[in-house]
Amino acid sequence: MTEQLVQNYKYRRDIMVVLLMVTVFGGIIFSVINLYRGLWLLASIELGYGLFSLGLLKYIKTTVHFQRWVNIYIVPFFIIMVYGLSLPQSSESIFVWILTIPVISYLLVGRKLGFFYSTIFIVCGIISYHWRFISLEQQFSLNVAISANVILSALLMMAFAHVYEKTREQNEARLLSLAGTDPLTGLANRMKLNEGFQQLSALATRHNAPLTLVLFDLDLFKTINDVHGHSVGDDALRHVANFLQTSTRKTDLLARFGGEEFALLMVATDLEEGYGQIEALRKRLMITPFSTAKCDIQITLSAGLSTYGCDGKSLNQLIAKADKRLYHAKENGRNQVIAHDPDTNQ
């Protein structure tokens, strides 16, 4: 599950818990009131739905099928409301629920399904209201005024709910994007790498396709900081990040791993193909110096590769294997790419 889905479900789960609690108490209270009024069927339905909500209240906090249970809850809830609206014995005040349904729909199921549910309920509610309370015997202008008030207030509430949910989703996506971005280079960070690996490894498994991880480390980067200063060091990191980004495919996931280290997930690429591409990239970086106001600085990198399946199934396993090979590249003189363990050649 992606980080955004986790956030969405937590937000909606909290709302659902509150709504279920209100439904339990509301179902009991209204069932008693309607029993007293002689509306036996409606009272029985409300009591049964209140008990159903009580049972769902315990389950909804932990279920992995949250969205499914939301729909199971919300559809009969709307049907009961429409049934109550259509009863001749129901009071005119019950129509205030027309205004609350869009808010409930958008908060629980999002914009698309919320719009669908809200539209159906509002149409049914307005039809029921006109059938119950609009009489041809009344003055025409009064009927028009009543209809306009009911329709416009319902549509306005739906519009507010739609705009709110759209803005909330955009703000959440923006915050998650910022949380997954390295502020210095603009690349994905470790959190985004973890999330991307879950998605890409699932695709690799489903389609039986290779997936290769590359760990890069800039050679003697500390020297750049010591000689030229940390500001130049930061510019050098941005230079390398831009070089790597323009030298790799958009389908691959490039991330800053930490310090002067970068990570790359290469989609549909086996170990040998990955080695060839990264070796070519290493050679191009050697002849792409980083220019400062005072001089050009040659930057080289070392890299270690690992492949999904052969070297492990988890990201941590792949990182450990790639890091071991990166260490050998450093020990053997730097500025080289290693895709196999030197002692086993595999």
C-alpha cells in the first residue's frame, strides 16, 4: 500500500468511527421515536441498522477492506434515508439530511464516488420533497421559491464538499511529494525509494521481469568539500544529480541515498544490461567536469549492482549486496562498476 493510501485510509477511518457512533445512537433514538409514532417498519430498519453499525464499529478500526465496508455501510444508509423521505408520516425536517449526504459521501469515498453517491441521493431527495410537499394548489411563485431553496442549497453543499475534498487531496499529494523529495538535489529520497521499490518489485514479480538496483558513491567527495568548501560541494551534488537524471530513463527511479550516495532502480534490466549501462554512464561522467567560477573539477563515481530475486527479495537485501560490491569498487581503486562478488564472480 502506498504512503498516500495509508494517509487517506487513516483520515477516512477516523471519520467513519465517528459516523458509526452517531449512527448507533441515532438509530436507537429514532427507532424509539418512530415506534411511538406507529412507524413500525421504519423503526425496525433504524434499530437494525444501528445494531449493524455497532458491530461494524469494532471491525472498521482494523479491517484491511476498509473501502469495501464503507460502501456496504453507505449504500443502505442512503436507501434508508430515501425511504424515510418518501413516507407520508415523516416530518418536513427530515429533509435536512439532503444537505448532509454530500459531506458524508465526499469525506468517506472521495471525489469520484462521492459525486456519484451525492448526485443520486440529491436527485432522489428532491423528487421525494416535491412529491411530499409541493402542491399544485399552492401559489406558483411559492412553489418556485421552495424548489429553488431546496435545490440550490443541496447543490451548494455538494459544491462545497467537492471543492474541499479536491483541495484536501491536492494538499495531501503536495505534502507527500515534499516528504519524498531530497531538498538539495530535487531527487527522490530514501522514503520515496522504499515506496517505489514496493511498486516496481511487485511489477517485476507479476511480469517475470528483471529489476536491478545500483548504488553510486562519488569518489573522494570529502576532498571537494575540504578544498573548495561545502557550498561548492552542494553544487557538485546537484551537478551529479542532474547528470544522472538526464542519463537515465524516466521509467527508472533515481534517488539520493544519503551524503554523496545515490541509488537507482532500473526497470526491466538484468545485471549484465545494468552493468553495461552504468559503465557507460561512469565513463561519460569522467569527461563531464563540474565547472566552478575558479576551475573545473573532475568527478568520478564507483558503483555496485544487485538484482531482484538472485540477490534478495527485499530492498534491504539488495542494498546490502550492492553496498558490498560498491565497497569492493572503492577498495580496488575507485572509479569502477562492480556487478559480481569478486570472490565468487556471481
